[in-house]
Amino acid sequence: MSNSSIWKVVISAALSLICIVIVQGYWLKKSFDYNRQAFEEKVHISLRNVAKQISVLQQVQLPSYDLINQVAQNYYIVNIRDAIDANSLEFYLQKEFEVVGLNTDFEYGIYDCDTDQMVYGNYISRYASPKSSDRAFRALPTHRDFVYYFGVRFPNQGSYILTAQWLPIFFSIILLLSVLFFTYATFEILRQKKMSDLQKDFINNMTHEFKTPLSSIKVSSEVLINDPRLFQYPRLQEYAKIVQSQSKRLNDHVERLLQIADFQKGKIHLKRQLLALDNLINMIVEQLEGRAVRENATISTQCEGSQFIIFADRHHLSNVIYNLVDNALKYRRESANIVIKIREEQKILHLLVQDNGIGIRKMYLNKLDQKFFRVPTGNVHNTKGFGLGLHYVRQIVDAHKWSMEIKSEPAKGTIVEIKIPKVK
């Protein structure tokens, strides 16, 4: 994924999370306002009922207005216009608060006009009886416009409302944790992307730097091999051939690395053309025939049908087939039997490369086309390679928009199947 694509994803996700946080914050505030309003309505209903019961008890008429005044957010004053009995008031307050479900602490006081202050207050706790409460009563504010009134304060109103909306708070905490995780994951992804880019640049620079000395070694080995004086020293000539073959092998790995790097950057454009798949396979088999004889292996072809014409990049398809056969030769048993098949089904050509080699465990099949992945063999390292062959094959297959499937069983062999549309 390119840097611009990553930044687009990160910015889009960040904007989405910001919108979600804003909506969550708005919902949390609305929920808090709703619970506070519900609390205030319950308090007004309870205090109005208390005032009515006191008026009936003392046979006084309540005022038509300013009966209940909310002086502060958690403090209420009730205007009675007559002397108030403290015991009756406390009883009615507890009774009405219990009826409406206000299970929270409160404290109350009665105004004394002689001393101009609130007297005989008590703190009523939901966890203790009024008589056993150890909390000292705190003086409540007075009201200048009334003569006979009582005041009620709810010291734990805020925590009571927050407790009532525990579910929105719980989801808000989950959202906050999600935002923190996203932030951490974003920084980690960007860091890994930077490290990956540095690694790719290093590999690309190193492979390009290898090209010049490899070309010099290849040319020098060819000059040595073709020098007539070297025929007098067969051993030196053999060494020169080894240098030539190994430099060619290393150059092939370098070329493959460069091709994979170009694929990842989207720089390679396939040069598709019409070609006969069976002819291409026969040509590759002929090129590998000498190696197969040296390694005690047989390579055969089977074609079911006719006119195997496809539209593909000849160079890259040749490399794909060569890589598949090369893997079959690398991971062979003592005598290898490799079969390259072409089968036509419903205008789809099935290209199969089958061998009777050591096979692959099922747990590794999904990782075979990963870059640099090699099937673990413990401490045995008798097969050389960099884990690029099948990764390159996958890149070419995907670039052509074909499909590929790998089937394998340990000690029985492996089948690689590529499905290619046939050209009419």
C-alpha cells in the first residue's frame, strides 16, 4: 500500500472516530441533562406532596405561587406560611422520597425568624437511620422573602445522577479505550510502514549495486572459459565454469528481487501477447532437460485438448513455469517425477505442475506465497533459496488476474494449479 493510501485511510478513520466521539459526547450530555431533569421533577413532586400533607395537618393554606424555589442546583426551599413541626417534616420527607424512588442522602433545616437562621436540621443517610447518623448538620442558606419555610439539600446529587447513567458512561469508556487503541495502532502502522520502506530501499539499492560486479564476474568467467590456453588446465576451466554458473544463479536472484520490487511499486506493465501454452512449456522442458538428467529426475508433459492459445506476458509466464519446476527439482526425493499438464474445462486452461517430492504440511500452504517464506526444515539446510519463487509466481498470477491453488501432502508430493482463460 502506498503512503498516500495509508494516509487516506488514517485520516478517514480519524475523522470517523472524531465524529463518533462528538456524537457520544452529545449523547452523554443529553443523558446527564435528562437524568438531572428527572431528579428535579421527582424532588418537586415530593416536596409539593410534603407541603400539602403539612397544610392538611396544620390546617393552613399554601401559597398559590412560590411554593417551591430551587435556590441552588441541589438546594430547595418550600414556603409553608406557618410554623413547622420538625418530626412531621422528617417523616413526610422520607416517605415521599421513598415513593418517587429518590434513594439518596439529604439534609434539611427549618427557618427560625427570631434568630434569622436555619435550625433543627438533620442529615438523613440511605445507609443509616436518622438517629445513628454521625454526620454533622451543616447550616443551610436562608431566604429573605419568606418567613415560614424549610430547606432541603441533596449533597450527593451529582454522584446519584452519574450512577443512574452508568450504561452511557460504560460505553463512553469503551469508546475512549478504542480511540486510544486506534491512536497506538496508527502510530505503530506508520512506524512499521517506515521500516518497511527503509528495508525495500535498502534491498533495491543493494541489488542494483550487485548488478555491476556480477556483470563483471560473468564477463570475466566467459573470457576465461573461451581462452584456448585454459584448455591445458582442465581444473582451472572447471573452476571458471563454476564461477560462471554461480554468478548466473546469483544474477537470477537479483533480477527476481528487482522484479518483485517493481511489482510492489506498480512499475511493471505486462507485455501481453497471444502465445501457445504447450509450445512454451515444451521449450522450458528442453532447457531443463540437462539439469533433470544430472539430478536423476524426469520431466514430462501431458496435454488434453488442442489449440492452447492464451493472452499473457511470455517472459513472466516462462519464469512462472520455470520457478514451479525449479521448486519441484529442489524439493525432490531420490528419483523425481515431474509432470506438467494442460487440461481444458469450460474455456479455462488448467496448468498443473505435479511432482512426487517431499510434500508440504497443510499448516504452511497458506504461507507459501509470502515474501521470503521458506518451509521450516529444522537444522537441515540442504535446499538453497531465498523464499522468493512462489511469491514471484503469485505476483505474476495476480497481475494477469488468474487464480492459483496449491495442494500438497507430506511424502506424497505437491500440485500447483493455475487457471488461465483460453483465447477463442
